[in-house]
Amino acid sequence: MAASLRVIVVLVCVTAGAALADAAAGGVRVGLTRIHSEPGVTASQFVRDALRRDMHRRARFGRELASSSSSSSPAGTVSAPTRKDLPNGGEYIMTLAIGTPPQSYPAIADTGSDLVWTQCAPCGERCFKQPSPLYNPSSSPTFRVLPCSSALNLCAAEARLAGATPPPGCACRYNQTYGTGWTSGLQGSETFTFGSSPADQVRVPGIAFGCSNASSDDWNGSAGLVGLGRGGLSLVSQLAAGMFSYCLTPFQDTKSKSTLLLGPAAAAAALNGTGVRSTPFVPSPSKPPMSTYYYLNLTGISVGAAALPIPPGAFALRADGTGGLIIDSGTTITSLVDAAYKRVRAAVRSLVKLPVTDGSNATGLDLCFALPSSSAPPATLPSMTLHFGGGADMVLPVENYMILDGGMWCLAMRSQTDGELSTLGNYQQQNLHILYDVQKETLSFAPAKCSTL
Ligand SMILES: *[C@@H]1O[C@H](CO)[C@@H](O)[C@H](O)[C@H]1NC(C)=O
Ligand SMILES: *[C@@H]1O[C@H](CO)[C@@H](O)[C@H](O)[C@H]1NC(C)=O
Ligand SMILES: *[C@@H]1O[C@H](CO)[C@@H](O)[C@H](O)[C@H]1NC(C)=O
Ligand SMILES: *[C@@H]1O[C@H](CO)[C@@H](O)[C@H](O)[C@H]1NC(C)=O
Ligand SMILES: *[C@@H]1O[C@H](CO)[C@@H](O)[C@H](O)[C@H]1NC(C)=O
Ligand SMILES: *[C@@H]1O[C@H](CO)[C@@H](O)[C@H](O)[C@H]1NC(C)=O
């Protein structure tokens, strides 16, 4: 992509005297890989691993949400919990670089949270083992502790809200908790470098980030996370990118690279072609963490030509942020409110003429069929259509809703039995080019062959 150079204004002035960035006018292109894109991992192992970890994450969701509403932060600490089923195993990883000189590291791309963070030296035994060298702020001249004047300084903001005095120097320690896992450290600002090839590399100073010196070990295969949510701390907001898109290569394809585009290039690529559908985002409740999420208006589901008898209002968003459906790059398997999941399950159950087998121990999924032989291709099924507001139909071919695992063929969806939120996971987003236009408040999508993008 030929990209002339221009300026992307960092949305808020995070560091006094931060130089404006040289940035590509068209935007930034980043490759996304899978954690398990390693030689020696078979597709089946990969699937099991991802499902097992996704299940593990989901198990903690209810508790996290409950504890977040009653959290009382110790002085000087900000807990910014997100509800999220945090990635692991089924996640997509982007490579970016931090500091001067730029040091690259892999990070999970997550539309369900905001904070951009990486591990910082020194952090002793509370650091998890990461695949790249540890970033050391004291050897980077562009590192700053995030100043009080920054609108993104969580401690200063919290103090202002409470009418209290911000902590001295506003050095702000956070502890960000996720559906599974947490990370804690000091809020800083740094120069980041984006772009997958030297030709379209972009350096942006003054990005607020989390310099973590203690984390749980839920982040295997990465060195942190890049939040792409709606909040001010997310990379999309800080770059004032206005939009971003991604195109995720198939789950079992552990070789190809997926693509993430930030800025206008995202629209140019995602809207280029036929079959593009757009649906408005449903406004998020203003309270964190719900204000982070991208809610969609799911009005119904069809399997083949048959519209499923899902009760009206099954996906209605309640004032407290529960009840709706969000789209998330950091969750693997879609979860649906039970009233909807039951109908989907029944439809698939009646269409597949194979013996049902209990695959729940191996996969965490509750509808699995035994294949006559593990190498046999499964029977074909009609596509499943998710109907979104404004007539935007998202057509999921069978490989986007059924998953092959050894001798089993399972429905790659689950029931959201804790009743909080339904989540459109990344397994269902394979081979779709998906554009989040945060200026126009719309999500657009079109079928694509993501490995060739
Ligand atoms: C992280 O940094 C803080 C502030 O400097 C310090 O109090 C804490 O002990 C450090 N934690 C670890 C695990 O190094
Ligand atoms: C951060 O919060 C999590 C979840 O509440 C907790 O388990 C962890 O110990 C906290 N970490 C630090 C360094 O306080
Ligand atoms: C991450 O890796 C560590 C060490 O290999 C392991 O103990 C831990 O269970 C892994 N965590 C997850 C969530 O897979
Ligand atoms: C749009 O599609 C055409 C034809 O496939 C392709 O040649 C062109 O590079 C695409 N443009 C962008 C911006 O992706
Ligand atoms: C699943 O695991 C439980 C507990 O380990 C065991 O009792 C049960 O028999 C297993 N079910 C199948 C179908 O393997
Ligand atoms: C969802 O979409 C339907 C059909 O397009 C529309 O009637 C309804 O008002 C929308 N609901 C929300 C919350 O946007």
C-alpha cells in the first residue's frame, strides 16, 4: 500500500511537549498471527487448547462482573475491570514496538478492552515468561510517567471525580482485571511504532500505556495486550484512527497471517468489493466497563432459510449493560443468551444425521457429533445467518459455526447461562473483513479470503 506521510493527531495531549506524530495518511497495516502458529502443533491440539482456555475464561466471567460493581479501590490504585472473556489460545496477536530504539513485542488484539499494556523490567517473579525481550523503561529516553495533565491518567481522573487531591506526581498504579487474569503496573507514556513492513512504519509519541510489573500467567504467547475498545485509553482512540478493520484467517489455518488495518485504509480495503453489509452500533451504556464494548443489534438468527423462533427481546440491551450482544476479537466461541442458544442447538441437532456424542469434557461444547471416521469430511449444512439491525445479514458458512475436533464435529457456540452478555466471538468472524467505523458508529462486514488480503 502506498501511503504518503501525514499527521495523526494524538487525541489527547498525553505528554507535555509531545511532538506530533509522523503517521501514514492511509493508516497502518499490521499482521496478526495466532499464538499457536508454531510448527509441531496439530490442528486438533490447537483446537482443544483454544477451547479449553476459552472455557476457563468463561468460567470466571460472572464473578468478575459481580466483583467489579462492588470494588473499592485501595488508595492510589485504579481497578478498571472489564467483563471480558480474555483471550488465550484462540486469540490473534499483533506485533508492535515500544520505546526508543523501538523494541518489538507481540500483543493480543482485543476489541473488548481498552488498556494497551506490556511488561516492564524490572518485575521479578511476578512477570510471566514472554516470547520477546522485556522492555526496560529506564533505557528508553522517550518513556515518561503519565502526567497529571493527561486526561488518560486514571488516578488523576478518579481523584477529580471524587473531589480529592490527585496522588503526588499522579504516578498512577493500575490493576486491570479481565474475565480471567489481571495485570498491574504504572501508567506511562511512550513512543510506539506500528506497521508490519519498514515501508509503512509509523512512529507515534506520547501513547499512554500500562507498564506492568506484575501479572497473572494468562497471557502465554504474548507480551501484553492492545485494547481496541471504545474508551479513551484504547489504541483506536489514542491514534484518533476513526476506524479499524481486521480480517481473520480460518482458525485451523495456523500458517497464514491475518490483517489489522487502522485508519482510513481500513475502510478502503473493507468496503472494496461486493456483499458489504452495515449495521449501526447500539450505543453503549456510559458506565465502564460496558462503555468499552461494541454492542450490536442482533434481531434474529436463521439456519438455512428457516428463521429460528427466538423470543423477541432475547438480545435486548438493559440499562446496566447486560442482555445485549457485543462483538469481540478476544473471545473465541460465540455465546448466546440461553433462550437463543437452545433454538440454534435444536436446529443444528435436527439437521445433522450423525450420532450425538458427549464431547463436553474434551471441548467444553455441548453439542458434538461422532464422525464415522476422523478423516471423513462432515456432512454439509446450510449456512447460519445472523440478522442485524438495518437488514444487515451476516452469513456464516458451516465452517464458521461447526468445529472439527478429532473424530468429533461440534457446534462452536455456547449458552450464556450466567445471563450477562452475549458475545460474538472470533471463530464466527473468520474470513469476514470487519470494519469498525467509530466515527459513523457502524460495523460493516463482507465475506473475504483473509489470507490473500
Ligand atoms: C512493582 O512496582 C511497584 C512500584 O514501584 C512496587 O511497589 C512493587 O513492589 C513492584 N512489584 C513487583 C512484583 O516487582
Ligand atoms: C490485581 O487484582 C487481582 C484480582 O482482583 C488480584 O488477584 C491480584 O492479586 C491483584 N494484583 C495486585 C498486584 O494487586
Ligand atoms: C501459561 O504457561 C504457564 C507455564 O507454561 C502454565 O503454567 C500456565 O498454565 C499457562 N496458562 C494458561 C492460561 O494457559
Ligand atoms: C480493491 O479491489 C481491487 C480488485 O480486487 C484491488 O485490485 C484493489 O487493490 C483493492 N483496493 C484496496 C484499497 O484494497
Ligand atoms: C467427563 O469427566 C467426568 C469427570 O472427570 C467423568 O466423570 C465423565 O465420565 C466424563 N464424561 C465423558 C463422556 O468422558
Ligand atoms: C434493531 O433493528 C431493528 C430492525 O432493523 C429496529 O427495528 C430496532 O429499532 C433496532 N434496535 C436498536 C436498539 O437499535
